[in-house]
Amino acid sequence: MKLSWSTFSTCSNLRSLSTLKACSTLLLLVLLLCGCGSPPDPDAIAPRELKTDAARLSLVCFSDDGSYLAAGSADGEVIVWSDISISPTRLDSGNHSPLVSLTWGPNNLLTTTDLNNSFVGWQFGKAEPSRIDLPGLPAPAVSVAFRPKSNLLEFVIGSRDGSLIFLASKEAKQIKPDHRGAVKQIVYLADGRMIVSAGSDGRLIWRDATSRKVVGAVKAHDTEISRVILSRDGKLLVTGDWNGRIKVWDVNTRKASQSLDQPDAVSGLGFVQGHLVSGGWDGSLRLWNAATGQLVRTIPTGQPIHDLAVDPRTDRVATVCLDRFVRLWELKK
């Protein structure tokens, strides 16, 4: 076979093209392995981070009017912002036991309870928050709820032993256990006439807030209930458990209208512009249509979520992940 210069040139071009394709393939593989060249995540959101000196933040909540944001730690520390653009106030409870509840009451009263039976409050709205020593508790308080539409400061405490402690006008009354295990969450319905308690036994118990008698009970979940919230219009009650099951209840009928599922424990619930938002230990925030049960959006945060709260003024969602940060997310649709 007679080879001309043109033949040799063509063969060289073919070899160069083959080499170029091989290099391109190798470069693409390297980019994929490095994460470069991957399409952007359409649901990725960069939060605003509020760094604190407190370690292991595990609780977060907004005051009823949204004027204060509080975070509590597993080391007993409490941090409060009146303005997220300035440094927060650090409160000294005098205890270093892990906090188990952080609750805002009427007139910007903040209360905390811990594993050492401590029950401490601070009254905000003045130049400096004033500390209020509240009655000692016979058992660690897991949850606290304040009665709305009441002329007096009246609230109920859910204890680790399953009992309820009612406090009003400096008078305390303990109700025998109705839950088998701790009372994990308590909410008053919007009119203040009814209390719903949720237990580690998976039961929901409805109780008249005045007579304090049980008027209904249901086995709501197969495992411990981790979160309970009331919708802003007071028509829906939402519960979540450690297996990732979420249920939406009609307040009037006390029947579950929707059952939703996420892959891991439900560690926070709230409402954002009519959508239900849930947080999980899988590190994701999820937006749901509470009426249909449809999952609208999943937002990965990169860390297990231990608690969340929604600002009633802006619908901004605050999360804590057992580090030094409170993260603020804009989830508006």
C-alpha cells in the first residue's frame, strides 16, 4: 500500500481527534467527581446565620407578636434577640442542665424548664428583662402552655411522669397521669376553652380547660409524639412523631384529615403562608399543602434539625441544629 503525505496527515488528525475525545471524557469525569459542573439545586437556599457564644442550641421560638426570638441550649443557656441586626441578650438561669422547654407567654413572658426540675421566667418589654422565679416542680416539665383569652396568668405544665400541673393566681393543682409516660406537648385551642395534650404513648387527650376533665382521647400515633401545633386560624391541629409521620386534625371533629410521611423524625412544625412546614433529623425542611397532603417543596439544610419556629410577622423560619447558630430561612412561595 502506497502511503502519501495526505494519508499520513489524515491518520494523524484521526489520532488527535481520538486523543481529544479521550481527554474531554476524562475532564468531564474529574468535574463530576469534584462536584463541578453539576446542575444547581433549585431548592437550595442560603440562610442568614446568627452566631452565638452558646454551644449546642436545641430549642428556638418567637414571641407571639414576633418581637423577640429566643434560643435555648443543651447546656442550659438562653439567648434572646429583640433585633436580629444587633447582639442578643444572654440570660443566666443559674442552671447548666439541658433545657427541655422554651415557651413565650402573654406580655412577652419567657419561661424555661430543664432536667433538674428548674422552672425560670423572664419578663421582657422593659429596659432590661427581669427574672421571675416560678414555683418548684415535683418532676421535670417537658412542656408548658399558656391559656389564651384569660384575664389572669394561667398555664399548664406537662410533666415527665405524665401528669398535668395547672397554675393560676399562684394556685397550683396537679392532675393524676392520663398518659403512659411523659406529656410531650400541650396546646390550648384558640378560644382557650380546651386543652390538647400529646404523650410519649402516642395518644392525644382533649380536656376542658375550666373543669380540667377529659372529654376525648385517641391513639393518634404508633410511637411518641414529638410536636403539636395549632394553625393560625385555629381550625387545624397538626401532630408529628419520631417515625416521620405527620397528621392533620380537624379541631371541631377531632378526626385526622391528612396523614403525611417524611423519611425521619419530625423535629419541628409551623405554618408559612398557609403551607405547613416540617423539620426533620434528615436535615430537610419540607413545605406541605395541609389540605391535600401534597409535598410542595423540600429544602435541604445539610444538618439534622432539632427545632424550628416561624416568625408570625415575616414567615421567616428559624432552625437550630445543636451547634452555635440560629439559621433564618426565607421559604415564601
